[in-house]
Amino acid sequence: MKHEPIAITGRGVVSTLGTTPEALADGLEAGRSGITRWKEMDPRIYSKIGGDLSGFDLAGFLADQGAPERVSHVLRGVPPATAMAAAAALDAARDADVSGVAPERLGHVIGCHNAHVKGHQVNAQILEEEPDFLEPLFGLWGFDTDIASAIAEVLTARGPVFTVGGACASSNLSICAAVDAIRAGRADAVVAGGVATSASSLALQAWSHLEALSIQSFNDRPTEASRPFDADREGFVPSEGAAMVVLERREHALARGARVYGWLLGTGASSSATRHTRPDREGQVRAMRSALSEAGLTGRDVDFVSAHATSTPKGDAVEAESITEALDGHAPPVNTPKSMLGHCLQGAAAIELVATLEQLRRGRLHGCANLERPDVELDLAREVREVSARVALSNSFGFGGLNSSVVVGAA
């Protein structure tokens, strides 16, 4: 069943390639990698490389944005994931000028979970050594909901505010939930997106034990490690980052004269009914077809695909088959920002949505870095490609068979 499109009126991003949509898109077009060696990890862990944002300066970001003292006060001393998510949310809200939205009609949904693993790890060590010296506010910010609450406070968002956890599909699922809230009449506008789990030695070593990460061949060549759809891929490269978009009812956005960057045409989500990490083609196909159905489109209407493509041997191969099946054999160009950004986990889908909007706006697709020996049957964009694209499909699939897709239309 076709639904009315939802306007996308604001964008904010914090990534290893920059903190504006334009900088992100410029970096992707240039083929610049944001992957380096980790700066602050236990040297004993297997993972040596990733998208490290440990130097992100929230105070400097707020100063550059001219944020009022009230905002700086609320966000003083927050942990890294909260800092990145809040920066992205504030920038998206500024971009959309949500001051024209009634606070009771402004919502916020963020895709995240276990966002502060590093903080939990540090405080667990403190507890072992000296219980009286736990971080004073750990009992508050240790919950993921504190990120949503902090953002709601700085935005004065008094509509629906909550978190959505769906592994690496979290951001897309938060956007699905935001769209549902708008269509149900519970909000006129929602700031939605996600933030990656802050990189920690604990999480990185755990994922290494699952044999999910690139830990063997590229530690001395970090920029070459994330290589979706390439025969030499060996696992995903974790990265930090966050992104938010402002979603609005079409009539509401047009009535207040908001700039529309694109349209959320359809959302889709499915479960593969498994707790395992292995990908499932049938579940992925259902998510893509659900999003297309909601948009009132077919596979042949898709002009390009922003693939989930995390650079895992099995995952990329299954997704390639899923795309072909979901689009009924139609073969539009396919790319993936993860070849340069790495995998931004719960924040990945939102960051990739921002990149997708920029590609639709510019009429150019960025290439796939490190694609030397492609081993799937897709029309992969190996370098910047001029296109006349009006509709894009963006996929995000999470551990435990959590599948999501969104269909985006050009403004």
C-alpha cells in the first residue's frame, strides 16, 4: 500500500570524513578513507584499525555552531556517543530550523544500544579497585536512554522521544519508527538517526572472537582493510560516528516553507527469526520489497542502491543475491560508503542516508574503494559516476537477522 512521502528537511552528521553532509560527500567522492590505527585501545586486542573519533571536540563543535550556553551546560561532560549524537541532532535541527515546530509536536528517535560499552568497562574496573570512585553520573548516562533525553532537552522536544535497538539496522529502524509516529499523527516532525557504540577494547575483542572483524591482513594498511564485494575482504572494520535527519509531514514542511532535501518514500523491516550472525537472503528480500511496496514502486524504479556491504565474506555475497532477487533482476548501480568509512554500526544507516541524499542532489555516485577483484554479479560503481537518479534504495542488516531498508526520493 502506497503511503504519502515524508519530507527530509534537515541533516547532521559526525563522521571520520567530516562533520557536514557536504564534507562527507566530498570525502566519499575523493575516495578518501577515514580508517586509521586505533589511538586508545588495549594493545593486546586483535583489532588494530578502525574509524577512530576519540578526538571529537564537542565544545569546539558547539562554539562553531554558536550554540547557546544552556546547550553547552546540558552537554558538559557527556560520554563520546552522547556527544556525537547530540552534535548531529543539533546540526540537523539547525539545518531544518525546527524553531518553527511546536515543542509538543517535535519528537526524537535514536537508533542505539550498548552505546557506552567503554564507559561500562572503565567503571567496572573502578568498581574492582575502589567502589567509592565510580563516575558520579554513571548511574544516569550508563543507560542509552540518556542520549535521547539529553538531545530532547537541548532541542526542547516534548513529543515522542525514545531509543530503538536493532544492531546494525538500528538507524533505519529508528527512521521507520519516526515515520510511523508522523503518519499516526503523534508528531509533526521527528529528529531521527543513530550513533555507533563507542569503540572499546571489550567490544572489539568480542567481535574478533566472532571472526567478524578484519584483523589479519591489513593492520599495516588500514585504508585498504574495508573492501566490500572484493574477493580479498576478511571482515568489517568498526567505526565511530553519528547522523540525524529531520523528518516531517509533507504538508507541515511545505506550510512552514522548509527546504526539502529529499523524500522518505518507503520503509521496510523484517526478521529472519534467528539469533545468529549469518545473513539470510529471504529476510533481506522481504525488507527491500516491503519498503518498495510502501513507496508504491517496483524494483525497476530504483536508480541506485546503497548497499549494507560490510566487507564480510558471507554477508556481501548474500546481499548481492538479495538485491538481485528483490529488484527482480533489475541491475542499477550499487555502491557502499563503508569502503571508506568502515562500519559505523548502529549509526551506519543514518550516515549512509545522509550520503544517499547528497548523491541524489548532486547527480553523482561515489565509487567503492578497494574494489580490485569484485566477486559478485552487481553493477558496482568503481569510481565516481554521473547519474540521473530519482530513487535510491538503502539497506542495513543487523546481527540476529534484523533487516531494514528505506526508499529515498530526490527533492
